[in-house]
Amino acid sequence: MTLRVGFCGLGRMGTEMVTALTRQGFAVTVWNRTAARALAAADLTGAEVADTPALAAKNADVVVTMLTDGDAVLRILEGVLAGARPGLVVVDCSTTGADAARQAADRCLDAGVGFVDCPVSGSTVVAREGKLGLMAGGDAAVIDRARPVLDALGTVVHVGPTGAGAAAKVAVNALLHTFSTALAECLVTARAAGVPPAALFDVLAVGVLWNRFLDYKRPAFTDPDQTAVAFDLTTATKDLGLAARAADDAGLRESVVRRALELHRQALDDGLGDRDMAAMTAWFAAVAEPAGETERN
């Protein structure tokens, strides 16, 4: 029997994940705080539209949440649980941090509902293809109940108990955003020395540092004006905030993540929050001193 899916949260990633699910034959009912997004996703995928999170969960075997942060997840979860059927599994794919994931799991447990914290890694293009990386935290038996839905979204790694999936995602995004920040800086310094961004990417493509991120993000760094926003700087800064708190919890006195967070906050203060994360390149270039100014200072 094909599982029935409720899906709450239709941002860039959520819409593409619904596309992957419907393409593989799942009956999906969608809800979004902004109704127009839900209607647009339904027109694109053939999904049904629910007016509330409770109605999205009413006939579902699995409800997937893909929301902004932990506060949003806990808020929407109230509605989902109000409409939950016996045997429902809630799969939260948001980037929340481990504490929020554990709170959500406790609320689901109290309601007799299964819970999996299962954030995802990958771009909107990867999400549409059903090739995301999923890091699942929770009981193996509960994960198995949602397994067909998870497998339709990508490759699942069970990383540990409740909260472990959320913690793994924070670590993954910490690496992603520090790497991306360093890449942006290096593109600016190389260009100042006469190496165009496209040429530096060509060099990276034949070296040991090449990876899937560099592959699909290349246009955002080399031709930003012609490339749609896939991961905005505001969200990247939120993720770095979670990572900085994880560094604090781990007792790290020094942290590369904290410095990346400081730089991102400065870029937000300069009005770049709605731009793609690759816009850190433009920010580094904008704040650079004119040639020779550093020596004079």
C-alpha cells in the first residue's frame, strides 16, 4: 500500500520535495502558511491542498514538515497532532537543532505519534530529483514505518537516537557555510591577482577539492545575476547561529564557525539577506580596501 503523505512547508526545498514524492506516485496533501504557495505547488505537482496543518494530517500515514526553524516546527506541530490518526509518523526535515527536535519528539510521544528528525542535505535541483542526503534520528522501527517516503526523497543514513539527525545537520551546514565563506573570499583574492572566478573553478574541477556543492553552485558564484536564489544568506546565517551554539555546547573556546557567523551578520546588516549564499563573494569585494590602502594604514 502506498503511504499517504501530508506535507507542511512549501519553501524552495519543500516544493521540490513534493515534486519528487508525487512523481513517484505518492498521494500528497500540502499545507503552507501562505496559501498561494500551496496552490502553486498543487498546480505543479497534482497534490491536494489543505487549509490547515490538521487537515493535511487527517488522512496521512506520514506528515513531513519542512519549515524555517524549531519555533515554526513546534508551532505547526500542534495543528498536525490535532488531526493525527493512530500510527502517524511525523518526519521533520527542517534545520532546527537537537533541542527543538527532542521537544517535538516529546510532544509526538505524548500524542501517541511517531517522530523522526530527518534533515536533508542538497540543493533544490537535487531535491527535485529525489537524491537528497537524509540524516535520520530516532527509533529504527519508527524510521522503517516512514522508509518508503524517505527513500523517495533520497539516501537515508540513520545517525542515532532522537536529536542526532538534527545535530548532524547542524554539523553539515557548519561545514557547508564555512567552506562557502572561504570560497567566496578566495574568489575575490584570486580575481584581484588576475584569476577570473570561472578560471579558478576550472582549476578546482581538476583537483582534489572538487565536490558536488562546487558543481551545482558554480553558476551562483560565477554568474550570480543570471542565477536564481537557491539558499539565501538570511537562512545561512540562521544555520550558522545553530552551529555556533553547538560549538558553545561542545566547550570550544575558539571557533571558525563563530567567525563565519560574524561575517554573515555583517553581510545581512549591509542588506544582502535576500541574496543567495554565494553573495558573500560580492560582500567581500564590496568591503575590500583599495589596492595599497592596507599598506598605507
